[in-house]
Amino acid sequence: MDIGIIGGADGPTSVFVSTSSDLWIYAAIAAVVVIVAVVLIIKKRRKK
């Protein structure tokens, strides 16, 4: 299975999975996306 993450510092991020897998892999990817979103929100609030 191949996973690709494409994104930039100022734009959206996409996660691509090339094959089907077990549910735990999707849960892990979702957890990473949520963690990144929370970190970005915290950084944005600190700038104000």
C-alpha cells in the first residue's frame, strides 16, 4: 500500500491512498489530519 501526502505551508493538504486497506489505516490517517488541523488552528489563534 502506498500513501502520498501533498500539501504546502499556505494551502490545503491532500492524502492519497493507492490501495484499499484495513480500517485502522484509515483511522490513523484521519487522526493525523485532525492533529494537523488542531495545530494549525492553535498557531492561527496565537498570531492574533
